[in-house]
Amino acid sequence: MKTRLLFFAMLITTSVTYCQMHEHGTIELIPNIGYSGSDLYGDDVDFFDPRGGIQFGLVGDYYFNDRWSLRSGLSYFSMGAEEDGFELKLDYLNIPLNANWHFGKTRRWNLNFGLTPGFLLTAEFDGEDIKEGFESFQLAFSYGIGYKIGISEKFSLLIDIQALIGLTNIIDDLDDFSVTNSGSSFNVGGVFVLD
């Protein structure tokens, strides 16, 4: 029993020691991967069900002080929807441009928000290429919350939830018909601190 208590105390002490409050100019690189869920919103899309997929990428934080940073990078985001066993697959390369607020006593929590331009990589319905019917660009409002688990002074694990809501129509050449994407992902990433 004493061994377990000692191990638990060492784990808590180690986590508190690596609080990772950063100064101006600090950069963090965060490769991440996660499970995503997405859906369509707009005109005549009520019959679609959400689609599950993956999200992965490399984002970075540039710190202005110990509370604020700019988060950006590249992210592959699997979006779309499903209908009666058929899959509408819309895959995007996203570039988040988010303000990131670090809070809590040791700044382990973060809340980010901003705009995310996205570029359509593939558009398929039941395996058939339908990319010509979709806009090649979408703009979305993105936001998320995360928590860092300190491992060492230069490395942490990040667990976060990210979401985005499409602001632009994804259907090409239909002015009176509007459909947008929305999606969220649960991610795990490694945080590497560069000085």
C-alpha cells in the first residue's frame, strides 16, 4: 500500500513540476490524430446521417505570452455524411488560424477559436468521383478545448476536442441552394516544445 501511495505522489509531483508556462516566442509543434464525426446542414439534407472518419495533422502554437498563442498548421479532416449505407465522402486539407488562450494555474488547459480555410481533396458518393459538383474551398469557424499532460520540460501529451462549422456553401453553382459542413474530432497529440 505504501508503495502505491509513493508512486501516486511521485506521479502528481512530476505532473505539477512540468507546468510548461511559456514566454514570448516559444513554439510548440503538435502532431495529432483523432476520430472525427461530421454532418451536412442546409437545404434538403435532413435525410443524411452523420459520417465518422479520421483527422490527423501537424499544428503549432506560437506564444505571445504565457496566456495567448496563435495556433495554425495543416490538418486532414474527413467530412461528409451517410444515407442508407451509401457514403458521401468529403475530405479536406484544413489550415486553422486560431487564437489559443491557455488557462488554469499551470496553463495546461487551452481554449482556441478562429477561422479555418479548407481545400477539398476528394468528393465521392458510393465510390464515384463527384468533385466537380462541389466548391474546392470552404471557410469555417473553428473552436476547441484541450488539456496537456506534462511528461517532461520539452514534451507533453495533448488531449483535445476540436469542432468546425462551415460558413460557405459547399455545392458548386447553386445560388439558391445552400449546404454547409460541420464536424468535430476527439484527438490525441504529442506536444514538442522548441525554444
